[in-house]
Amino acid sequence: MGVNGSANLSHYETLKYWRFSSALRAVFKEQVPTVIREESNESWFLKFPEGGGLDQYRSRKRLFNILSIPLSDGGGFKFWGKTGVVDYKNVAGDGYFFNLGDFHQVVKTSQEDVYLCFIFLNYIDDSFIVK
């Protein structure tokens, strides 16, 4: 649950790496850069069905950074940073790198949206990400 509690329940599905089929693992290994695979602690797909979303959320502790890569165009992502809220329109392949302790939200979708996500311990910097 996010900041709105049961008034705005998040709606999505996950597929964690350890549940990938062997064929999907082979594609993952071939397509995801080695540095991301080796430095990340966990990886998964997030699938938001039409009308799904993630309520505004943040972790209580700043232990992890997230790299979230939309695999489809058009969905929306919000991030609350030091300068306020920023609204992003997803572009397939572009990624969002943020601390899980910062507020973030996937706005309710008007289409099916899928993200490939990675979690890193907070000490990992973003030098491997093309900006």
C-alpha cells in the first residue's frame, strides 16, 4: 500500500528472476548488459494491466536504488525529488534510476505497461547508465 492506503490500492503483477523460464533467462542474459546483471541484487518484470498502477510510495529506509526501464511507450511515472514532483511519459528503453526511499508512483495506465526493474544496494552509483 502507498500513501493513500486502501483508498488507492496498487494493481500490478511481478515476475521475479528466479521464476523466469530457461528461455527467458537466456534472452535476459543476452540482452541485459553484464554490468547491470552483476551489480544488481535482484531483477523482475512489473506488469501493469490497463487501469493498473502503483500508488505513491517510498521505503522507510534508503537502503536500495532502483533502475526501472519501461518496455512500452506512453505510460506515466512520477518522482518526488528535491525540486518537487516530476511527471515522466514513458519511452520504451529509457530508465528511471532512483532511491527506493524517495516517493515514486506509476500512474493509472490506459494501456498495459511492462517495466524491467533492478534493485541495487544504495552504495552502487549510476555510472553504468547512459545519460
